[in-house]
Amino acid sequence: MTAQSQGSTQAGSEPGHMAATPASDGTENGSDHVHVEGFTAPIPTVIELDAPREGVPLVIDTEEGLERAARAIAAGTGPAGVDAERASGFRYGQRAFLVQIRREGAGTWLIDPEPFDDLAILGDALHGVEWVLHASTQDLPCLADVGMWPDRLFDTELAARLAGLPRVGLAAVVEQLLGFGLAKEHSAADWSTRPLPEPWLRYAALDVEVLVELRDELAELLAAQGKLGFAEEEFESILKAGLPEPKPDPWRRTSGVHQIRDRRQLAAVRELWLERDALAQKRDIAPGKLIPDAAIVAVARAMPTTVPQLLATKGFHGRAAQREAPRWLRAVSTARNLPPEMLPPLHLPTNAPPPPRVWEDRDPEAAARLQTVRPRIAAVAEALDMPTENLLTPDHLRRVAWRPPMPLTAASLAEALRELGARNWQIERVLPTVLESFEHPEPLSTRRKAHAANE
């Protein structure tokens, strides 16, 4: 899509305004070039997009409007750009407060999910259609919550990573590949606000304005690099994986919990977290807005016995710290009175390898395998011009290095990687390197001397 074609509008629609970002010499000539942070080569002068090409759509919040949107979207052609806005940090959970869809022949639709039981009618309208999302794993869970799930997927962020672009945020990728500037000032807004301000709606509509054009540019770039098949495998893997399983004991992810070394204090973290979560859900507010994680850890370490002691605890603060003080103190009291057998263990059993820093002491052969294979895999990724973590998930590499399949063969190693979740394209490109590294690892002493010499 060219900057010129973006200016064209349908008859009777309100044209979107585009402002050229001045080039480094102060001119606005389209032939000038500017340097964009993160990109080595200059790109054409950026055209700022500040309004959707057909104007800002009305927000759909009635059954009649939803049915009209579904009919229009179903009658459209080609892929559909899809996005969702949440209220992270403001409301409880990660539900969608606005869903944006754009499809050729249907235009852009903004849907408020709150008045509806679900948006399954939109999912039905998009049956068999390729959805284009940026960072799909962030939005797919909240879209699934409202009854929407794609049959086919193109993730522009993941495609940009595989293509080796230096910055993969939506605005950066659009700027580099399409020459358009997208403002991102409302990305962290409270999208539960009603009514949504017009500038926010304009921003939301622009987020899907050029997604399909961006998809086409990325597909062409990946095809030229011989990586389009890689991307298609990745997209299919995301769809097959479905929604992630809920984390066991989510309270253990409290920021700063690693400071706790006592099981009873850990029980206090658990009780405080659960109490905060229940209150946050009841009030539909982000838990951290009641009391932050740091306050939970501070109170758990202090184990106060009275409200004055609680309120005097250094680091205990938050919107509901004082107002709900008896509630927090009861949680601490519950932890204090638990019998020893009901206290949570400091660590949960896991089949994950230990931290690599201790491998040399626990299993020098495994340490040699990992230290040999890591830089070699990084070199393969560099040759493919993509991040190492996209070539092979670091956890997969650590697991096979810690306990490789026995007997060690190309077939057994490929199967081990496949069971961990590696895709076929990844296995094909890393297998020779991993096998060679495991069969002939460099001695640890050699690597230590080389490292010291480099320093």
C-alpha cells in the first residue's frame, strides 16, 4: 500500500488527514529520507495517520448494531484485521473492552463487548477468514472470552521477528514497511471508560487500519527470505496450542516473593494475595490498585499482630491499605494460626532443569553441552537474521542439554525437541548443530580460558 492510496476515500466518506513528518533538512518532500531509531537505513519521509480513511466509526453497543456489523463483515473479502483493547492495570482480569475489526468491503467496526453476553456472531462471520493480529497471544485470550477464535492466523509481530526487523512494535513496523506513522499514546489507557473519548476511538480504528496491508508486506518479505513457511508453522502452532492453562498457585508469582524464606511468612503472602484477589474481583479493580505486591511481601515479612503495627509496616501502602486494614490483618492471623502441615512449601517440585549457573557443579557434562551449543545456535540464528529465541525456545534447549535422549541420535534428538514443542522448521535448522555440540562438547576448562582471554 502506498502513501498516495491511503488518501483515497469512498464517495461520501470523510477523508483521513495525513501529515508528512518533516525530513532532517526541514522539508516535506516525499523524496527526502529520515533516520528512524532502531533502523540502520533511512526510510522515506513518514506520513502521519491521524484519522481513519472513512472517519471514526460509531461504537456498536446494541443487538441490532451487532447483527449489522456481523452481516457487513461476513460480506467482506480477504483477511480481517482484528484488535482488542483491555483495561490492564485498571480493571480485574484481562477482558476486552473494545474489539476492532476491519475487512475489505466492510470497513472498520468498533464493538463494545460489555452490553453483550458474547460476540460469537462475529466469530461466525469470520469463519474460515484469516485474522491479522499484532502480538496475537496477548489478544487471543480476551477474544476467546467473548466467543471469538480464528480458523487462520497471521501475526504481524511474530512475522516481523522472523523477518529480522530490529523493532517489532506495531508503530515501528508500520513505519518501516509502509511509511506511515501511528500514534500509540492511548495504548495504556483505561478502556473501561464510558463513553470512550473520540481521540481514543480514532486511535483504536487506526490500529486496524493498515493491518492487512502490513500483513501483505511482511508475507512478501518473508517469502523473499525463504521464511514464509516458518511463519505459517508458527501461526498454526499458536492456534493448535489454544489458551494457556491456568498457572498453579498464582499467588506464587507475587513480585518480591523470592525474599520470603519462612513457610509461615509464605503462608501470609498466600492469604493476603487471595484476600486481595477476592476483593479486587468483587470491585472489578486491578488487584495492584488495592495494595501492591510490595505491600503484601512487606506485611508477610513483618507479621504484625495489630492494626497499628500493620499500618506502621514500612512499605505497606495502597488505596485500600488503611481502609481495609482489618481485612489484611485477618489474613495474616489466618497464616499465623495454620498448623505446620498446612503451611505451603517454599518451593514446588518441578521437572525443569536447575539454573544454568549451578550446572558445572551438579553435572559438568551437561554444562559443557549447554555452553558449547548456545553460541552455535546463536550463530545459526544470526545467519537466518532472526532472534535466537525464535529459532529455538531457550527452555527447550536447556532441557535437552540437561538430559538429552539416550541413545543420542538425530532421530531421538528430533523427537525430544518435537515433544517439547519445537516446530519442524526449527528442528530442521538446529538439529545438526545441537547433535554435533552434544556429541563433541568443548571442555569447560577450554571455554573458561577462552572467556578469560577475551576479557
